[in-house]
Amino acid sequence: MPARDTPDAHFLQTLPLFSDCAPAQIESLARHIIPAAISRHQTLYREGDPSRHIHILLRGEVCLEKDRGEGAEPMRLAIIHASEYFGLGEFMLARYYTTATALADCKLLQIASPDFRKHFLDIESIRDKVMTQLSEIARYLLFSVAAGSGVNMLAFY
């Protein structure tokens, strides 16, 4: 990624979330994207923090975990890899319901939740990808409930 405040349109088009966008759409979205970095073992956000951003991981790995209460190990929900986005299940909610921690030094892009709702979801290809991912989250939770292990997770979502 170029060393600028906002990523360029050509680079953004290489990311799965933007791959089906027209160049003009990407140009208009780029100003709402902020590059960021977090160090290994740094927490990006904690469960209960205000839900402020959608994140796109460019380099590194991030672990998403759910607290299971005092004295219990957190439940690992997912490992996020380069070019994947996260925070999507919570962007319409007031608070994050997971904790995101870097497993390695990471570079990422952040999009403020209000900007994501206002500008990004206006684009059909992005909206379709978001709806597909939210449907996959719902399907996973339903399978977990049917298997008897996901009642608490379903309530959480």
C-alpha cells in the first residue's frame, strides 16, 4: 500500500470486499478509509467497547474471542487473515460483542461504522457481500444451536 493517508483505488480493488466495484466507486470510498497498525498481542477492541469500525486486515492475523465469564478461558471464534474483513457482525450495534487481538504485527484499514452504513452499503456489490457474510454467521449459529452448543452464541448475536 502506498505511504499515504488513504489507500489508492488500484490497491483497494485487489481486496475482496472491493473487487466488484467500479473504479469511480472505489475513488469515492477511499476517503472514508483510514490505515492503521497494531502490534503483536495488542488488543484492537474489547468486548463491550463502543462499536466504531469495520476492519480490513492487510497483513498479520487477528483473533476474535468471546468472553465466557470469570475464571473461564475465552472462546476463540475466528482467526482473521490478510484481506479478510471483520467487525461486520457488530457494525450496526452499539458495542462490540467480541475481543479482537493481534496474533502478529498487523496492518489494517478502518472504516467508521456510520461511514460504512452511509457510503459503502450504498454499493450493491458490497451490500451483497455483507449480506452473504451475515447469512453465513447466522447459518453457523443455527448449526451450533441444532448441535446443542450454540444457544449462548445465538443469544449473543
